[in-house]
Amino acid sequence: MAVLRFDPFSDFDTMTKQLLGLGTDTGRVPRFMPVDLYKSGDHYVLLADLPGVDPGSIDVSVDNGTLTLTAERSGRSDEGVQWLTSERFFGRFRRQLTLGDGIDSEHISASYDNGVLSVTIPVAERARPRKVEIVQGSEGQRSIEATAS
């Protein structure tokens, strides 16, 4: 799987918006959603850090071979508060990944626990490694049959 729609100019766009005073009121928009991805047996596991995100705002969807993760962290009330440091982003997060042909997109599952979104992406049966058995046929001919294991 590879990251889809990587935009190397997004930092330039952000800097330009900040210089011109465009965009959100505070400039405190999410920059990225950090993820880990690994393969374990016959499935992939994607872990996305989303601390402080309302579980009801999380959406995981698959469309035309693209896995899309979206989530939102609500802003804080600034009334009567003098901020000394404000480093935590709020707003809408989005991450897209391209799924390969060997993925069983019908059986993707997700769970959210302690600020971590876990997405299990199974490998399709047809893409799993299998052993090919060689059977000796009559009169010295050989045939090869494939069996899924």
C-alpha cells in the first residue's frame, strides 16, 4: 500500500495562507494523521494516532481501491482563558491510502481504543501464498494442480 495524493507543495500553501491571513481564524488546523502499517500473517494492520478525537467523528471508508480515514477534534472554548501555550491541533484530519489488488476490501474492520484507530485489512484469498502440488499423471505426463492452503 502506498500513500495516495501526496502533495509536496502543501507546506508552501500553508505558509502562503498564513502570510496572507487566509484560511482558518487561528491557523490551528491539523497537519497530518500519523500512522503505522504492518503485515501480520494474512492481514495488514494500520494504526492511526487520534488522541482526543470524538469516536463519533471517525469515518473509515473504502471507495474504488482507496481507504479513507477522517476524524475531527473539536476546538476549545477561549472565553476567559489566557493561553500560555497552544500546540494541540483541532479540526478535521484526513488520510488516504491506495489498496492493492490483493486486498479483501469487503472484510476491512476498524476499532478505536485509547486514542488509537486500528484498521484490519485482510489479504484476499486469491492473493495468499499457496503450495502448488505436482501430480504424476499416466504415461509419464505430469500435471500441475494448485491448492489453497
